[in-house]
Amino acid sequence: MSEAPLIVLAAGGTGGHLFPAEALGAELQRRGARVRLVTDARALRYGGLFTPDMIDVVPSETLRGRNPLSLAKTALTLAGGTARALLLLRRLKPAAVVGFGGYPTLPPLWAARLAGIPSLIHDANAVLGRANRQLSGQVGAIATSFPGVLAYDAGLAAKATLTGNPVRPAILAAAATPYDPPRSSGPLRLLVFGGSQGARVMADIVPGAIERLEPALWDHLELTQQVRDEDMARVRAVYDRLRIRAELAPFFTDLPARMAASHLVISRSGAGTVAELAAIGRPAILVPLPGALDQDQFANAGVLDEAGGAIRIAQADFTPDRLAAEISRLAAEPAQLAAMAGAARAAGRPDAAIRLADLVMAVAKLV
């Protein structure tokens, strides 16, 4: 009896790269394939599908600046990582290698090309990331999460497939909860978070915005906010003084369920967050991380904003007064919140893992 085919997944060691890889891995396992993850050391702290015996760590380095010494060090590290990845792939003999972005994907995808192994990349953002841009010309297929990502290049667009961004099983479970808009006599459940590490801007702006709301609204607020340890005391002091019902923590392990229970989400707009908001169908105020070279979060938020499922506010405009005005307006218009929830869900692709698995199987010639 022949052994089940192996698919190697390559991803940077952050949640934005690992969560889609995990979702695809689960779907591939459901179809009878084996999966392994090639990544950097950061991924070892994540639980989930990839247990330590399924992970191979390969050296990689992010390109930082134009200093000749730094560039030389990066080149040597990536070359060493590619050599190690080539040995690994020759031993494993996978049917295909799938990259999910981040510089740790470069060595295994370069090694796949050298070894003649079919490969493809998936990009979670509304603009192609730097590592994926370097790989896009050499892979057999490109999976995108948003339409039109490669419209600027006819050659790349010809091998692109719109799959969406695969989301975790916990998100799919949360998506089964329909949106229940707030009622005039009931609570207004507000969820605030800033990504896997939290965001200081939320601690700087949100308490001041809550303080500027009409006092009558304070009695209805049920606030859940991700707050860094170093910001906890000052944020809690504001909510305690206003007698706001607030649950504060540096990290929530059950964030998908909390998203499903919320009436309004205030967050950054990383690719994973946008995909999860759309899959669950929740209205949001999105504050893109500024300063990114690719402005990926600004583009991600724009997709939901244009669809009517979110309000995009640039960080320069994200002030207590502006946020208070938006919260007050939406709290007074539950029908608008419900419409935003429906628009967000319409933009979602909860079957993205299935679509991506179909593409992987085709590239690997397993169908």
C-alpha cells in the first residue's frame, strides 16, 4: 500500500502566515494527505495542528536596509537555508510545496524550484507581500485572498486563482452564530483588539473615546479590550472611574467566540483579522497599521470599507473625538450595524481552505 502524498507548507512564524497554513493543512489531512511545516523558530511557540514533530526549522533572514554588511549576512543566511531546505526536500520527496509569505518561505520555495518540485504561493493581503513578490515569477500558481491583487501584471494574473484567506476551524464555528443587533434597552457589546501583540494606539485612544460618549450609553456598554500589560493600569483606571463593564486582558484565547458575540469590533486590519471578520460577519472600525512599506493593512481595510462592512480610519485621524462620534452614531442605528454585518459576511469566503486545497491538489497532480 503506497504512502499518502506529502505536502510541505512553508510560512513565516507569525499568526498571519501560520493560521492560513494550519487551515489548509487540516483540509489536506481530511483528504488523506500528509503535511509538514517549514518555518522559522518563532512558529514553535504556536500550538494547533503543527506539533513539534511536524515542523522543520530552516534558517532565513529578513532583508533589512541597504547596508553592505547586512545585505551580505542576509544573503549568506538565505543561501545556507536554501541548501538545508534542498536536503530536506530531497529526503521528504513532497508532492508540492506551498508558501504562505514571509522571508522564511524563500529558502524552501527556492529549494523546490532547484529540486523540480511543483510549488505555489498564497498571499493573505490585498497587496502581494515582498517575499511573495520575489517568488511569484518562479511558482506554478498564485492563490490570492482578494480580487484584482495581480491586475497590474498580466503574466502573474494568468496564473492567479482567487481562493480567499483560509480561516481557523474556531472561526468557522463562530460563523454559525447569526448577528443579533443591539436593542435600545439591551447591552452594546464592544470588542477592541490590536492583533496578536495588541496595539498601544487602542490603549491611547479608546478610553478617551468612551469617556466622550453620552453618560446614558455607559450603562449599556459591555467592553472587552485587549490591553498590553504596561498599559493595563491606566486603561483600567478610566473604565473604573466611569463604571464601565469592561473585561481587559493582554490576550484572549477565545477571540473567535468573542468576535461572534460582539456588536461592533474595533481593531487593526491584518489579513487574518479582515478574513475572520468577513467569515463571521461582524461590523468593524478598522485602523490600519501605519508605516508599512506595502500599506497592506490599509488595502485590506479598504476591501471591507468599500463593501460596506467596515469603517476604515487612518491612524492619523483615529482620535478620541472621531471614535466617540462613530460609536455614538452606530449605537443609535442598529439597522446600520446589521447592514454592515451582512455586507461583511457577503465579502467573506469561509470555503477558502477548500478552494486552496483544490488548487494545491491540481498543482501537485493529485487529481
